[in-house]
Amino acid sequence: MKFGMRKPSIRKSIAARTSIKRFIRHSLGLKAPRGYGWITNPKKYMYNKIYNRTTFSIFSLFKKLFK
């Protein structure tokens, strides 16, 4: 598990938004409502919950600086 600042990857960010899986899921409406991750994949839900609490993004630092 990572602690501290996350290193952003523009390539991965663009790839996630333009993937075939995402396009199909959004066009067919096969998405679970927001907050239902614990039903669809509980292991991934717990990992992401801990990861998001123990790390922070460089962009969140910019938001705090310019607020």
C-alpha cells in the first residue's frame, strides 16, 4: 500500500477515459449507482477506500494553494 503523494500519469488518465469498456458500459447504461462499489466488488472497494485515505494528489495541493 502506498502512503504519501500520488504521481499523476497523463497517459493512464487519457487511456481510462477513452477505453472501449467505458464506452460500452456508458452507452448501454450498465453502471451501478454511485456508492454501490461495495456490492459489485467488495475487495476493490476496501482497497480504494484505504488508498484514497492514505495518499493525496498533487492536484489537491494546487487546489489548497489557490483557494
